[in-house]
Amino acid sequence: MRVLLGRHVLGGQIPLQPVGRTLCAEQVKLGMAEAIRSSHHLEDAVEAYIVHSLTHPREYELYFTQPTLRPAESRTIEIGPGFVWVQAKCAERFGGSPEDHTQLVLAIWALAHGTITFLNSKVLPPQRAEELRKACRDAVATLLRNAERCENGSNVGRGNVRG
């Protein structure tokens, strides 16, 4: 289901009405949650999240630039259900509590959102787009590999990034 986000009128847009905003927010929230939760591995969840956000650039932009469109939990320390889900998956994979993995999840979240923002903004030359996607995938894989190594020894990758 696609939600009309505004009609073009003489080069401008009619602002999205409150009902449309609510539908848009719900659509984005459900779409992102489905993209993440349908994945079996964290690496796949990040990729699915990026793909969903790139396929729905206007909804993504509205969702993350209009605080009133996001659910109340997105303005809490938990950030939202997707963030909590990734923390839980990290705890399952690496041990410890979900909160132990907050810095790791924040780093992954920043990589994903930075990638999405650059690609949606069209600032990056098109010939660099796949390179950026690969760099994001590689960085996420490195973070997760390092967290896995740390599971067997120090607490790097859990709440403390220092060895």
C-alpha cells in the first residue's frame, strides 16, 4: 500500500494532512519492522532496512524529520522496536543483556542511516552508490565479527569500546 504524501501543485506540494501523516508513519513503521524481522541474520536485517528505506525515500524522510510522525517509543532511550530487536539479537548472538550491546547497535544504526541518507539525498555520485553500500555492509560485518571475538574475552563491543 502506498500513501499519497502530497500532490504536486505548480512546482510545490500540498502538505500532508494529519490523517495521511498517521497512515504514513504507520506504513513506515510496519515496513521497517517487517524488513528487519523477516531477516534471520543481523547483516541481512541491516541490508533489508536499507533496501526498504531506499525504496520509500519520501516516507523515510518524513518519518525521520517529523518527530510527531514517529511513535512515542522512538523518543525514548530505546529509540524504537527495531533498535530493541537488534539489541536482543545481539544478546542472543554474543551473550549478555540487550543493553550490553547498545554501543554496537548505535554504531550499526549510524552506518545504516548514514548510507540511506547519502543515497536518498543524491549527493553521492551514482557511480559511488554501490561502493557505499558495500562499505556499509563491510563495516557492519567487521563490527559484528569484532563483537563475536570479544564475546570470548574482553567486553569490547558490549557497553565498553575500550579493551
